[in-house]
Amino acid sequence: MSLSSRLFLAFARAWQALEQLGRQIRQRLRRRQREIEAGARQLGLQLLDAIDDLPFVPTLVSIPPVANQYYGHGAFMGAAPAMLADDRWRSILAFLMPDVYVQVDEALKGGAANGALIPMFENNPVMCGFGCWKGLERRAGGKARPAGDLSGMEWDLFVESAAVEAWEQTPGDLEDPRREALVDTIVDRIVIAHASTADTVQENAGVCQYADVRRTPKTRMGGVEAAAWMDLFGRSLRLAGAPDLRAAMERMATEPRVAGPDECVRNTFAVPIPMSVVVAEYAALAARRGAPGSASFSVVLEMKTLRSTPEFFSAIVRALNRRGVHVAAVCSFSDDEIRGVSGQAQRIGGATLPGPRQIRFFHYAGDLQQACDLGQLAVGQGVLFNGATLLTHLPDQTPHYAPREAVIKALHGYARQHGIDVGVYVQEGDCDAEAAAVLSATVASHPQTFALGFAWGGLLDEAHIPADGSDRRGLGSQAMLGMIGRARDWEIVEVEALTEP
């Protein structure tokens, strides 16, 4: 046999051996995958037997009902203690998101209080399901609420920078089929997550954090892919309305789940319910509840990936529209990231709707004042800032807070003079019940000043952090921005003939 023949035979045998080894590895991986999926399917059911052991005594404090809840900040994360106090919804969380439940259980056993629990549920789809379910209950059959009330559910978005660049390099307009196909793929892999402070700092420094956020546990400011998020949201509503919860879970437990490797897909369902189906089911639920103004599913988007552009943001809006999701607003601390997005009409199910509202975020009320003084806001602009800066802390009095009436009066003048619509939010994990109550009452008593109301991230009439005299107005980490001069307080100036009557 010639040398070349011997070499060819040796190569063929080696190739055959590699193929056989590859088949064995793939078989082992498939077996392991099936074992992990089976474990994920059973974990949720197993946890149901332990939910009564959750070491949690809820603090539920009534507050004046929020008159105009523009959206549930953090996807209703402020209602986390209320959900954990609800046996049915605690079971739903344990079944649908067992990894989250286990981590919350560990946190509680370690002594975590409500203020630490709330951030663990930011952008959580089951948390959002609970907030919507309870919100519909409280709105059902009631008097008509303001048009902006519960305009949408907040989604913070992370997208891979390379995907944005690939989309931008694809020629064509927003309706080009090649671009639409590409952005459809991107949307399914968007991660709905707030991300940690470290991730935010690195993203702002120009280092894409998409991969890191995908690996971050959901309870540590990580999140869930968009398709899986809608699936879990829809499943939570199905289970909430099931006549026999345990039977419904056992049927759902036969469906395969994803083992990973990324945290943003871990334990999610391998075949998600289509977004359009979830949207239709939510609308039907709202209609049955008779909740005015709540019969559509809408989102309020903030793009966390700085590589994004307004044109790309518009493409994301269109892709969500194709899935039946309405975008109520696009938000940013920088107008450059959202400028012009509102000019694109939304087409959903044959209907043509106005483009999403553009909303500028600010940290302190004084930052809004400065933007107005510099002529940076257009007429009709929506703005939101941290409402904690409208309160004075009174440690030796009860309640421990009072509205800053002079600032509120001046703010009304600015809103009238510049033609802007104003709303407020807070950091719910740092907002005690007294601060929430005073701010809710203040916003409700000045509806002309606060056209966008209070984007309270909890239930309409509940807060969960007891007041102890310390300053818990809801500034959270934004308090540091004021200390280092990156956020400014309101400077009182006279605005003649424009104060609220």
C-alpha cells in the first residue's frame, strides 16, 4: 500500500473515531439537558410545598390612592412585599420563576427587609402580572380615571451593540424587509433589565454590558429576554385566574423549560406564548374587569444600551407593534437618544395609532428647572423627575415629611410657561410609607401641575416601608448625585401670573 493510501486510511479512521466521539458527546449532552429540564419542571411544583415556610411578615400600609399612576415604575417592583404576602401569587412566583423564589427565600432568611426585597423584583414579569392584576381589581367599576392613568408597564432594555451596528449597516429604510427581519431577531433577544450600578457605569463608559446583564441573576438587577418576559407575564395571569391553581400548574409543568446557560433565560419556557396572544388575553381580562382605560397592553421603554440611536429605537417600536405591543412612551435622560421617535405612527392589528410619547427623565426638580431655563424642552414635552425632591424631611415631627409648597407653586408656573407635562417617580426601595402618602396626596391635589401624575411602582393605595424618622423620601442612590453636584435643587424664582389657582 502506498504512503498516500496509508495516510488516507489513517485519516478516514481518525475522522470516523471523531464522529463517533461527537455522537457520544451529543447524546450525553442531550441526556443532561433532559435531566436539567425535568428538574426545572419539577422544581416549581416542589417549591409549592414549602411556600408557607417563607420567613416573611409583610408590612402593608395604606396610602391615599394614587390618582394618576402613569406607569408602574420598575414593573410594579414596589408591590413586592404585597405579592409575597399573597398565598396564591407566592405560589405562582415559585412555580414560574423558581430561581427567583429560592434567592428571595435565602435573602429573607438572611434578614432582608422590605427595602432590600423591592429591588430584587425590578422588571420582573410575574411582579408585573401581580401589579396589573391588583390594579385592575382596584380600577374595576370605579369612576373614570385620567387618560394617562396606567399608560404602560416599564421596560428597561439592553441590546447587544454589535446587533445595533449590524442593523445600521443593512441598507434600506425602516420598512425594508431585510432590516425588519434583523430587528425581529434582535427584539426576541432583548433583555428587559435595569442592571447593576457597575453595569450602568461601564455602559456609560462605552463598554457594552449586554453579555454581562444576560449572566446577571434576575434578583440582582438582571432580567429576562423579551419573548420570555411576555410569556411569564401571560402565564402569571392565566394561573391567577385558574379555578384550580394546582391542576393548572401540573398541566403547565409538562412543558419543557430552558436550562440556561444565561440567567436571563434560565427556567423560562422553551416554547413561549406568542406576544400577540398575551396582549389579547390581557385586553380580554381588562374588559371583563370593566377597568376604564386599561383594555390594552402598553409599555414605557427606556433604552439602556447607549449604542442605540433614535432610528434604531423606532425600529424596535415597529417590531413590538408587529407583535401587538403598543408603546406608550420612550424615555431617556438624554433627548438625543429619543429625538424624533414620536413622529413614527404605530400600526397594530390594522389600527393606526400616534407614535410613542417622548419623555425626558431628570434626577432632581432643579435639573428640570435648568433644562427649561436653557430652552432645552419643546412645547408638549413630557418630563419625569424624582418626586422626593418636592418633600422636606422633618425628623422630629409626624408625619416626617411636608411638601415644598413654594417649589410646587413655581413648578406649576414653569409647566405653564414652557408648555410641558410634568410627572414624578421615586425609588420605591428607599421610600417609606409616610413619604409615599405625602407625595401621593400632593400630586393628587395639584392635577394641573402634574399632568403625568405619579409613576408609583407599587399598588395604588399601599406602601411597604414603615417610617422610622430617618430620611426615606425615595431618593435612593440619586441622593449621591446631589452631594457631588451632579443633580441640583430647585432655585426659587418668580413666575408672574402663572401660578396654579
